[in-house]
Amino acid sequence: GAVVSQHPSRVICKSGTSVKIECRSLDFQATTMFWYRQFPKQSLMLMATSNEGSKATYEQGVEKDKFLINHASLTLSTLTVTSAHPEDSSFYICSARNVAEETQYFGPGTRLLVL
Amino acid sequence: AQSVTQLGSHVSVSEGALVLLRCNYSSSVPPYLFWYVQYPNQGLQLLLKYTSAATLVKGINGFEAEFKKSETSCHLTKPSAHMSDAAEYFCAVTYTDKLIFGTGTRLQVFP
């Protein structure tokens, strides 16, 4: 199987601070990773596509200056929520695309609570 | 653009009963199609993947899906529900590199 990890699993921060979430593919290389946001009792909303060695591609309506994405290696993508506000509180999930299998594998998610 | 429709936001079954979760997609071209399961406060786990190699695909945990091109459907079934199957189930199809998700179906299993 393919394993994707996320860290931290849960984070509480004060309004105005920045939070970094890491997404790692543990047993395969991923040139493409994805960041999703999930509101309670809803489906996943794609925020951005993270491309190794190049700029991320953001979905319409997602502020690229607020949600900074870095994909510096073939196994790691990071999402930084800058100047977090209570409305940024959510469940953030990453996935990594295994090209050989044409399949996205998902991380366990990060619960962000901004006070 | 692709779209995915999951009929029934909630499905309730008794333990031991048949599970049927419905998924229809919009494209006339058979895509890669996936079923994922999400347990509370967790990420998505791949149940099965359809890649056009066979119309009936077996997944993990006793689930399987039958792909019907004429109906543009790929419903998920399990012959006998277990309490541990209670979760949210998502159907998704690929569109370029991205996944297009359905709205999900919450499965409840009663003893």
C-alpha cells in the first residue's frame, strides 16, 4: 500500500499567528500533492495542487498569499496558513498522487482551531 | 466538466444486511473511478479503484463495485454490513490530475 502522513494531527493557535502543516509520502515519490479543506459533514474542497519544484496551482477563490504551499522534495509538501483567523478553523487533508497507480492516497488530516 | 452524484446522503442498514451505496458520473468516457471511506476525524482510505480492466472490482473490507457504462454508474456494495462499516463513503472520478468528489454518503449500521 501507499502511506501518506500529516503533521501535526491537531493544532490550536491564536488569531494572527501562522501554522505549518506537513504532508509526506512515506513509501513512494510524489511529484504532485494536493491540499483539501473539509467543513463539517461536507465533502472535500480542493484548495491547491502542489507541484514539486514549481509553484502551486490554486483553485478559484483560494488566497495564495494566505495559504502558502511549498513542495521542496518528492516526498514533502507543506501548507502554511498565514495570519490565521477563526474562519480558517477547519480540517485540512493532503493527498499524494502515485503516478504509477494513477491514484491519490490521503493523509490522516490536520484539525486546525484558531482562537 | 466531470461531475459525480451520490444518491442518498444517509443510508441506514441493519447489521448483516446488504449495503448499497450509489454513484453516478457524468462523462460518457469511462474514467478512473474511486471509492474512498472516511472514518470520523480521519483522512480518506482507498476502498477500491476502477480502471476499465473489469466491470466488477473487489475492494478491501468485503466491498465491491460494479461499473455499468450504459448507466454511467459504479455502485458500491457489501453483502453483509458490519458495525465497523459505519463511516462516510465518497465516490470520485479523475479529471486531468484532479479528483472530482461526490457529496458523500454516511452509512449507519444498526445492531
